[in-house]
Amino acid sequence: MRVLSVTAQKPCSTGSGVYLTEVVRSLAKMGVSQAVVAGVTREDRVDMPEGVTVYPVYFSSEKLPYPVVGMSDEMPYTSTRYRDMTEEMAGQFKAAFLEVLDAAIEKENPDIILCHHLYYLTALIRAHYPAKKVYGFCHNTDLRQMESILFERNFIRQEIPKLDRIFALQEAQKEKIKKIYPISEKQMTVIGTGYNSEVFKKTGIKLSRKDGKIRMIFAGKITQKKGVKSLLRALNLLDYEKEKIQLILAGGAGNLVEYEEIKELADGCRYPVVFAGCVTQSRLAELYNDCDIFVLPSMYEGLPLTVIESLACGDRVVMTKLEGIAEWLADMVPDADIRYVLPPGMKGTDEPLEEELPAFESRLAEALREAIEEKDTKECDVSRISWQKIAREVIR
């Protein structure tokens, strides 16, 4: 079998990029012949398994004279927002990707094209290669774009239902897809997510056992859409000695202005805050192992890999109770040590109502307090979650 995986953005950054890369690696272990088409810059290094051909589409170039598009409005690298794209920019995008896709499809002759995000590029591929089997992975940010902006909406709504199959991360997401697109139940498969068990695993005794300090970690874009401002304000509601707690923020900036605001909040926090920056997967695993509590106070998520990775490294989790995630985790990791916090009311898909944030931050602080006071983290079994399982399901 020959598979072509496609993404409009960088394949080695953000959750969807990790998802694509790990599926490619798992399929490679199964002996599947593969190639990847991805939107990158000439400075980017694309790390794929040996034997996987990469067909880059270069942004910030003569043919595509603007930064890589981002499915989120705030990406951990310089990016272009879909909401800001003009008709001319959309035309340049279409021409550049179809030129590379034509070459890749002619050479590779894939049996299946796996598209990441139910959005513009996937719609273009469905429209221009009607004889090919085209499957689409939903990553939630694509649904947010459809809900919040008008960019090529009619064209996308017309083409996405023609996909041969759509993979949803969890049941609630599947229902949301059906509200946006006229798609039948039989076209969809709930496929879940995976994690790299070779990297993310417990490696020793937590540092808190040695020095008594509770270490918390957040991993993701450093932005309020991920709840980082609220996390810092919630920490200030705790009443412990300064030396008792440390927070590590692992990830890159989204909006640079907001990032500076977050740094200012961190400077005024009653507990020390460490900005670890963008880190490798192996370094992130080390940080998870050093820490006791993983915190994800996001306003919007599909199915965050970071929760599973941190559980695999023996962390207790405090996170926002977002639609569908708690149910999926309860099914896949029923013994997971997780404390859920009810989110604030929202305006739109990922913008919290300002007047509801104080109550949310109070709930978050209480959950953090409970997580700190609890002694030993419950052991949990994450073996049912794997990229290999997802790869097998894709092939099936």
C-alpha cells in the first residue's frame, strides 16, 4: 500500500503536526510506502522516517510570498492567519500546493491520501483528485475556523462531505463535525489519539520526594486561549510558602504582545515561574518526570496529546472539563488521576467571558490545592492508547 500524508502547515510543530508525524512513523513500521506534502519554509528541517519522501511547499518564497498558514490564529512560529488571506493569497496557495501535489501523486501514485484538518487544502485535494481515495483527520482547530471565519467556507462545505472517510478524535467532535457538514454516520470513524511510549514513560522517583517542592508543568502555546493567564492568577490564590511550589511553562509564544503580558504576570506571581521555551519531545518527557502535576486550563481542545504523555510519565493532571475529552479519557484510561475544572462561559468558540474568569480561576485554584495535598499519584494504564493502534485502524 502507498500512502500520501498532507498538511498545509509545519509537520513537526503543534499537536496536529505531531499527530501526522507519529502516524507516518507507525505506518513506516508496518512497511507502508509513504510520502508527505507539507507547508514549510526553506529553513525548516522536516524529520521523517528513512524511506519517506518529503515534498515541501515553500512559504515565504516567490510563489508563496507570506509566512506558513496556521490553523490556529496564534501559532508557535511566525504564521499567516486564514482570516487575513485575500483572494490573491488564496490563489497563490492553491497554485503552489497543487503544483507540488501533482508531482507527488504522479511519482508516488498513492492508494490513499491522508489529509490533516478538514479545511481548505483538504477541500482542494478532494476537488482536484476525484479518482483518489481521500481521508481527512479532524483536529478541532479546523472546526473552529469554520465556525468563526468566512474564508472559502462555501467551497470547503461543498467538498469535505465528499471525502471517502473522516477520522474524528472523539465522539463529541464527531457530533460537532456533523453539525457543520452534511456528513453521514457511516463516513466517519472515531479514531482517538496516541502517544510515543518509547519517549514518554516514568524514569525514576519524582524530585518532590527529595526536596519537598511541588513542581507543576504546563505544555502548549503560551496564551490565554490555553488558560495560561488564568493559571498564573489561580496560583496567586494558593496559600503555601514560596519555596513549596514551582511552575514550568513549556512552549512557544502565540501572540507576542500577549506573551509579554504573561511574562509580566509571571514576574508578579507569588511562586517562581520558569519559561522552558519550545522543547524536544525527549526534553519534555524529562520535565514531566521531574514534575508532579500537569496543568491544562485550556478554553478549547480536541484531544490533547500532552495529557496522555504526562500521565505516562506519572503526573497527576488538573485540566478544564471540555466537551468529549473526559468521556474519552474515562473510557481509555479509567484509572487516570485527573481533576476536572468547569470552564468559564464562552463567547464564540474559544474566547472566555471576562466576567466569568474570577470564578473559573477560583475553581482552578481549588483543584490545584487538592492535587497538591493528595499524597501519591494513582498508577494508571495508558497501554490502550498507541499510534500503532491508530495506524492499524487507518489501514483497516
